[in-house]
Amino acid sequence: MNQPAPPFGVRIRGTGSCVPNRILTNDDLSKIMDTTDDWIFQRTGIRERRVCDPMTEGTFTMARDALKNALDAAEMKGSDLDLIIVGTVTAEMTCPSVAARVGAALGAVPAAAFDLSAACCGFVYSINLAQALIQSGQFRSIGVVGAEAMSSIVDYQDRTVSILFGDSAGAAVLTRDPDPRIGCLYQTMGSDGSGWSSLYLPRRPQEVPASDADNPIRLGNLRMNGKEVFRFAVTKFREVIEDAMIKTNLTAESVGQVVCHQSNVRIIEAAREKLGLPHEKVYINIDRFGNSSAGSVGLCLDQLWRAGKIEKERPFVMVAFGGGLTWASGVWRI
Ligand code: COA
């Protein structure tokens, strides 16, 4: 997507995140299914993940707390926002949106609010959309959240999918800025729905294709063809990062952090090596948090931001892929 020069900039004014306290290790999983810490770590890079207490926590509470942290960092209040977007596929209810409840909890009434469904791309799609809406002149301050309680949609009786996922939320507050050099330098969002059945969540038997009819995973839980997703992701992920760097004239030397969706450490490492990026520019936290779908990029961004790793001089990249199939990137200068 080519963008005309904006009349003003879009500032990431604060970031925040939230993870549940409860830790589920690979060893914990090996007590309830036929797996081992070694098998999971070798294939995915994951040692442990966070999971919600379903009685007291979930997508809504994590989204609310992550956005509250981002507002505090931005020294703003909920009432300063005119829109809230929550990227998620694990909303407790299909109506109302998580975003509307978050808005009410943070005093953001009457800000507009909606959820955005783009699976693991939820945060990058949402922040891309938010910056475009601010640039359009329609909105001034937007709260963006990626939040996912994956533990509510995985079948812990099955070892093939459940081992990958964890729960988290990441958030950012975007505001209009008079400096047009600040903000998103480039963004892409894409999809190929023909690959939908390699990562999907059927609620009714008629949604299950014949080729997947023998899948033991219970309805209402996420199903995945791991090999197909891996094949797609290992090429697409690199292509999307490479495209973002080429379009903004960035090299392995000049780019700042490449903030990756934490899908599988082997997918991230394959892209990192091909693009000649040093380890310190590609943050990894999948060992501690697993794949938290739409939560992951916002969580990484917040951890990097608070550690002072997002530099003013070097544009940074956010990149994700996921169910849909979808992919997205954004290059930002702060
Ligand atoms: N523990 C131990 N053994 C397991 C296991 C587990 N948790 N899950 C599967 N296995 C077994 C399989 O039954 C199979 O056994 P078999 O050879 O006797 O049939 C064997 O391990 C290999 O299974 P396979 O599915 O071929 O493993 P894989 O090498 O493809 O790795 C993934 C599985 C899921 C780690 C890998 O395909 C992957 O990471 N895909 C991408 C997923 C992804 O990124 N999803 C998120 C997108 S946002």
C-alpha cells in the first residue's frame, strides 16, 4: 500500500501489556498428555506459557489492563480516547465487543469501539488501521489492543496444537502529532482465504472439511495443520519483512528492532538468518510466553519499549502472520 505524505504524524505515545500470573510449563503439560519438555522445546522454542484463571481472567480483563498500562505510560486517561480497537479471536462474547467493555471500564465513553478479527495478525492489523484513521483526520487518539486467551480455545486432551499457545495482551496508545516525520512509514496487510482450513476453529460439524473429519480435537477448539502452516509461514514471514525493509530503504544495519509475532522460534530464526539480521534486533520471548496470537506483537513491543530498545534514530518493523491466512507489517519511526 503506497501512502501519500501525511499532513501530520502519528505518535505511539505509550505501550502496555498484561499476562496472567499462572504459568503452564512443558513439564506441567507432560503430566496431562503424552509429550515432553524436550519435544516441545526442540520444535517450537517454548518452555512455558501463561494461562488465565477462567473464573477471574480472560480476554476482556487482559485487554483492559494492557490498555490501562499504555494510557498510564502515555499520561492519558480513557476519556482522552476517541476510538478503541481490540484485535482478538477469543472474545468472551460475540456481542458486545471486548473493545466496548474495555472502553466502559476505562472511562472512554462515548469513544467508538470494535473488535477486529485477524487471528495472530490482530495487533498489527489494528495498529495499521488506527494510524490510517488518525491520518485521515477522523480520529485523534486511539487505543489499540491485541488480546488473546488462547487457553479458552485449545483442547488440552490433544497434544498437537495445545502445546503452542498461551494468553497475553499488548496495547499502544496512538495520537495525532504535529511532526509529520513521526509515525508509520509503510504498512501492508494481506490475506489468502484459500488456506483457511490449515488453522481454524469450527463450532459446528458442517464447518469441518472431509479431509479433517478424523481430527480428534473437539469442536469449539482450534485445529491446525502444523506442517502446512509451517510451510506457508517460513516463506511468507521472510517475504513480508524483506518487503517492508526494501520499501523503506532499510538494511540489516540501519533497521531497528524487528518485532515478530512469536509463532515458532524456528520460523523466526529462518527469516532472521536469511535476512542477515543480528540476534539482538529480533526479540524472542516465545520461550516464556508461547504463541499468544494477537497478544504477541503488542507484548513484545511493550517489553522492548520499556527496556529502551525502541530507538528514535532507527525505524522498527512489526510483522505477523496467522489464521485466515493473513499477514501484515508496519514500519514505524518514533
Ligand atoms: N509431543 C510429542 N510428540 C508429538 C507432539 C507432542 N506435543 N505433537 C505431535 N507429536 C508427534 C506426532 O504424533 C508425530 O508422531 P509420528 O511421527 O509417530 O506420527 C511426530 O510427533 C511428528 O509430528 P509432526 O506434526 O510432523 O511434527 P512437526 O515436526 O511438524 O512439528 C509443529 C509440529 C506444530 C511444532 C510444527 O508443525 C509447527 O510449528 N508448525 C507451525 C505452527 C504455527 O506456527 N502455528 C501458529 C501460526 S500463527
